[in-house]
Amino acid sequence: MIVPSINDPFVIQITPYLQKAFSSIGVGFSIVTKDPDDHRYDRLVVAFKKFYSGLILLGDAAYEATIRTLRTTDYPFVLLERPSKTLRLNTVSTDTLAGAQLVVTHLDKLGYKNIIIVADHRPSRSDTAAIEDIINVIGQRPGINRPVVVELDKHQAGDEIDSVQFEKYLRPPYRADVMIVMNASLVYPIMTLLRKKKLRVPQDIAVISMEEGTGFDLMFSPVTCLRKPLSGISTKVANMIWSEVKNSGKGKFKRQVNIAPELIVRNSCGTI
């Protein structure tokens, strides 16, 4: 499996499940981080065929050029958390629309009206569709105002977030009730920033994450989040890539599987 970063919480969480799924069918499994040099990365992908029977491309590791190369050479591959609307490819993803409906329904019950959607600014946005799903679902709720989307400047682990980008939305006239954080890696620095500004969670502003992060249940306040169905995703991926390997990458059927997440409600979003 090629991953954009080994520090991605999703990679850490799903790896044991994938290891177990592949072991059950007698297949070896390794993780490789994507080379930041695009040209070198494309050459490496082709070279992998000498060592690996198939590839799983996670998220932003699935470049269009890489996909074209793999299809041209009939290299068995599956895209993980990278749905494709234009090409017939094997993909396994979390159902972002189902997740958006779970989150927005919960926030609507709590009576929140002003929402900030916070995401990490990146040239390649794998969560663009998820943000659109949230906005569209909110549009169907007359009691909730149109959300504000804030893309934070490039953020590295351990860096503090510059509050200037969304500070104006924390006070009137907009005065956000809740933050929907798209990336688990942003939750810790955002919670730290809110604490420095003496904003209480959830009394002054609620926080909900579209991804589960390590230790979310131990934070103050424990973070409400969407939990991805790691076991189900791993089983689907393992069976799908093994089927492609047996068919030498020329399988007639391409499947796009979406699995709904689970909403884990904790203190950070308040109570009904």
C-alpha cells in the first residue's frame, strides 16, 4: 500500500486490520510512503511490479498519471479512500455523503445554526467531495445557515495554527456555534488554540471531526467524530486486490464500494 504519509491517523488505525485481512488469505502486505518527487515516484511505481503482485493507493497517492500507468501495464491495483466518478476502477471508500448526513442531522438536533468547516489547504484535495457533501446536506436544513469554509495554510505536525484565518467567524456578526474539522490531524492544534483564547468546548463553541484520531476519547473535551469501518474496509480491499491479482489486472468487473461510517458522540459537541 502506497500512502501519502506514515503519520496519517487513518494509516495507523487501518494497518492492523489490513495485516490481518491479508494474512487470512496468505498474502504478504507492506506499506511504502509516496516519494515527494513526482517523476521519481512514477518511475518507482513501475519498478514495484518486480517486487509486488498488486498495489493499494491511498488518498493523494493516487495521481492521475499513476493510475494511467497502472492501467496501461495491467498492474493490479485498488484505490482506497479515493473514489472515481469518471473512470471504471476498483475503489473502496468511506461513504462521505452518509457521514455528512449523520453529522448534520446531529448538529441540527442540537440546534446549531452557524458552522465553520475547517480543512487543511493542499494542492490536491481528496476531501473536496466530502466538503461539498456537507454543504449540500446543510442546504437541505432550513434551520442551519450556509457554512463558512476555512482552508488553513499548510500545517505541519507540532505547528501552531494562525487564528487570523477564522478568528472573525468566532465573534459577531457570524459567531460560529460549531466547527466541523475535516482532518483529524487538525483537531489537536485547533483545540489548543481555542484553549489559549479561553474559548470553552463545547460551552462557547462545539467541535466535531470528520475523522477519528488517536486519543480523541482522552482529550479535554473528548471529541465527537466519525469512525470509519476499518474492519469492513480492510476485508473488501483484501478480497478486491486478490481478485485483481488472480486475473492479472484484467478483471472484467470493476467495483466501487462505499461503506457508511459510524458517529461517535462525545462531549465536544454538547448534548441535546
